[in-house]
Amino acid sequence: MVGIILYPAVVLCYFYQVSQGSQRDRLVLDSRASFNVFCLFAIVQPLCLAVGGYAGMLVYCIAALLSYALLPRTERGGDAGRARRQDRKAKRA
């Protein structure tokens, strides 16, 4: 019963955060990110479903948080932030 409701909720939250991070140029979605996401959904999720119950859900939530934290990131603000700072400097000069 836990898996029917909570696993899809974790997946939706995970992909929402990834999409927001990529739109704001905070995440670098390259092959490292693909491998990270593949491991989470192709290896960890089935193992946690096999464990089952709240223990499996807890392990899956922790794995999803770690997976998101380990995604490759840009410098603070990304290229868009750097371009904005350069535009401000040019306007001041």
C-alpha cells in the first residue's frame, strides 16, 4: 500500500526539483546526471520496492535526496547569473 501512493510522490518531487534546477541553470544535465538518475530508478527503486513497507520507503527517500544532492551543478547562478552580473557592470561603467 505504501508503494502505491508514496513512491510516485517521491518521483514527482524529484523530477520537479530537477526540472526547476535545470531551468534556472543550476544543474548540469550531462552523462553523469543520466547515470545518477538511472541508478536511482533502475537499481535503487526496485530494491526498495522489494524491501517494502516504510523501511523501503525511507531508504528510497534517502537515496532520492542523495541522488539529487550529487547531481552536477554549475557555479552559483550559472551562466545566466554571470551574464546578468556582467550586464550590470557594463551599465555602471
